[in-house]
Amino acid sequence: MLLHILYLIGITAEAMTGALAAGRRRMDTFGVIIIATATALGGGSVRDILLGHYPLGWVQPPRVRHYCRHCCGPDHDCRAGDAASAPSVSGA
């Protein structure tokens, strides 16, 4: 249980880092979600490949992929200074 909580904390931190980096580049909502997901899952994938853990950690539970999408907020409020004009993806 503790390991699962630490795993989710790591995914959250990595996804938020990717989302903030994409926001600084003034990407749209889709770009931010893609960069956040790639950042969050990429670090864990490299770790799993180096340690020889197969299947990769994000392949088994699909909720991890959905969790990455929600890490930057359902209304894309993580864009640097431009939250009011950001399109909403809540209904997507």
C-alpha cells in the first residue's frame, strides 16, 4: 500500500513538472496533457526497463494513464499565467 502511494506521488510530481514545462512553452490543452503524460510515464518506463520489470508499470492498470491526464487539472489551470483563456477539457 505504501509503495502504491509513493508511486502515485511520483507520477503526480512528474506529470506536474511536464505540464508546467509545456505551459511555459505556451502549448494548448492537448499539448500540455501529452507532455505531462509522456513525462510521468517516461521516467517510470526507463526505471522498469533498467530493472527488468515487465510489463511496464503503466501498461497493466489503465487508471494510471487517466490519472496523468487529471494531474494538471480538469480545466487546464496549470498554464503559466493564462488560466482564464485556456479551453476547458472537463467534458472531454
